[in-house]
Amino acid sequence: MSEDYTKLVTNLLKRHNLNVTNMNNSFSEYSTIKVSFDKKLTCNLIIWRKKISSAAEYSKLYARSLNKDKSWIIVTKSLINENQIDMMEKYSCQTNRYIKISCVDEFQIINHLKEL
């Protein structure tokens, strides 16, 4: 899933006519890309490659989100489990750490970008 997830998200963005530029692909847990469309939209994405399945993994994601402004968006594999429980919210409560920038899954990213 690691590299494939980055490609999945990148290809999805390109299919919607967004310009995608790799910023850094050397981290094992995530990659960063810049997304733009004309001059109206420019933002940076942290694409978290591994599905977050514990509070410890959530804490790693939280650490990467620190010192990021609203021009950054985190894209993760969906964290809604089979019982429709939002695991991101659960891990936030367990760790008492709340990510302050937008965090969406691959199914939400296009709509989220349209709202910017």
C-alpha cells in the first residue's frame, strides 16, 4: 500500500485536472506533494501511506501536522471502521492530541479541494 497509495491519490488528483508536484517522497511513512489549479488553488498534501491502526501511529501523524498552516492537508486511508466509528476521533481522544489542519481520506479530497 505504501507507494501505491501515494500513486492512487496523485492519479486521482490528476484525473480532476489538478497539477501535482512531488515535494518529498523519501519518508517511509508519508510523502508530500503540492497541488495547484490555475492560480486559484495551491495547497500542500501530506499523504500518509500506512493505515493508522493505533493511538501510537496517530501520534506520529499528529507530530507531522505540527507547525503546518491551513495550506497543508493530510490525506489518509479512510479511518471509518466497519461499525462506522471514526477512528481518527477515537485516537484523538485517547491521546488528547487534536490535529488542527484538515485531514481527509482519498474519497473526500476532491470535494475538500473544491470547497477551498
